[in-house]
Amino acid sequence: MTTEQQKAASDISVIKEALDNTKTNNKLLQWLFLLSGIKNIFFLTSITLLHLFVSNLDTIGVWHISINIVCYVFIAAAAIKITYIARRSSNKYCITYFSIYSAVVILMPLILLVTRIMSGMIATDSNAALISLNQLSTFLEVALFSGALITVGVLGSARGFSVASILNILIYLLLYVSDKTLIWGEVQTGTISSDYSSIYYTVIISFGYIILGIYLLVKNKRNAS
Amino acid sequence: MKKSSIPEVFCSQLRLSIISCLINGELFFSDLKDATGSTDGNLITQIKKLLSWGYIESKKVIHNDKLVTSYKLCPKALKEFEKYVLLLESILNPD
């Protein structure tokens, strides 16, 4: 390569870096949040309806696994597609968040599945091990939502989102240690009850993502005009 | 644009970086500083040159209750930048 070509390559890399650092296209992030929210609301609604209208535990088990697989395939496909597109058209903050999101959403269920299988073989109290794994998985998703808040805050230069991300984890942990349960009512298969921490988790991973998605949608439209 | 007539504006990597940053739209001084990673002094010097050559324009705006300066590219800069990128491509791929 001649000196002239080296200078040209160096200038091209300066231009690329500058463009990468100032890209403000958040549409992919907006779509990821909306799809996550929709998937979680679909999952929640399906499972609630299943428990309300089906009494056979075996049937509930089969449907539960099927719904889980459908939701997993849907969100994994969406995350892979969005991460792939983002490598060419998004800024570094979005790309970092997409990579973390994909790792948690795609790999965590697989790691948990393998650990569940292994814990059945090695742990003396496999139920306790499964409960710990579920709690860990739930906390990771709450932390992922905090990551989403931080990313939106960084992109929009809004400090409030960073405060909200800390509050999100704090509220979840406080509700978790309070260990209080809300009883919804009686159904054919027994009593429906939820921990306050689980209710909070459900709300943020469904409506929380939808609200973040709508916030970005409005912001992107305003920027475009 | 020919190799022998490259405008002085593209002879500094910091000036090239500032122009590239502004391709995506208007930016504040602080945004430019973050994106280019340069010092205040260097950035101010190069911005002044770009302003005097008519490549960028500035305006004072109120952002978060503070008076800040925002910069944007002039149409002339965009045209020259496109020509310069084409020139760089032709140097890297002579065929």
C-alpha cells in the first residue's frame, strides 16, 4: 500500500468512526422494546387463560411448554435479526445493548435448561436449586430492563432514566425481601397468588418495555419532523 | 476533485472528523467534543477555521435551561465532502 493509500484508508476510518459516534437512529431499539413487551403480554395472557380454563395439570404442562417455546423462538429470532441489522445502522450504545439483550434472552434459557437437567442429577434438593435458578433468571431480566433504561437515557441525554434504572432494581429487591403475597382468587386447580416482586417483574417486562418503545417511537417521529 | 486540488479543510483529521460528525445532523459543542475525543482548545481552533471558510454555521440555542452553541453543515461542505469521499475511494480502488 502506498503512502497515499495509507492516508486515504486512515481518513476513511476517521469518517467511519465519526459517523458511528453520532448516529441517532433508535428505531431498532424501539422495535426491540415493542416486540419484547408484546411477547411478554402474550405469554402472560396465554398462561393466565390456560390456568383459568384448563383443569388437567398434564394438559397445562404441555401447553405451558409449547407457549414457552413459541415465545422463545419469536424473541430469539427478533433479537438475532435486530442485532444483525444494528451492526450496520446503529450507534455503539444500541449495538452494545442488543448484544447483551441477545445473550440474556437467547443463552440464559438454554443455560437454565442445562442447569436444571444437571441439578436433577447432582443436587440433593433439586427443588431448591430450581427455585434459585428461577430467581436468578428473574433478577437478570429486571437488570436487563435497567440496562434498557440506561441506554435510552444515554441516547436521549436524559439523566432521569439513569435514576429510574437504579430505582427499578431497588424497588424489585425491596419487594423481593418483603416476601409479601397477593391472593387473586380460587380456580379449579387451586389458589392463584403472586408475590409483589413477581407482579412488579411482570409489569416492567411487559408494560415497561411497551412504554419505552412508545417513548422512542414518539421521540423518533418528533426528530424526523 | 483531483488529488492535486484537495481543499485545505480535509487536510486535518480533526476537521474531517467534525464534518463527518455533522453529517448526521446538528450537534452541540459538547457532542462534538465527545464524538471527536479532542480537547476544547483544538476543537475551538478547528471550528473557527470551518466557520470562517463557510463550511459550517453556528447558532445559540437554549438547551436544558442553558445557552449553548449548536453547529450544522452548510450545503457547500456536504458537496465537497461527497467529492472527497469519492476521491478517497478512487485512491483505495484505482481500478
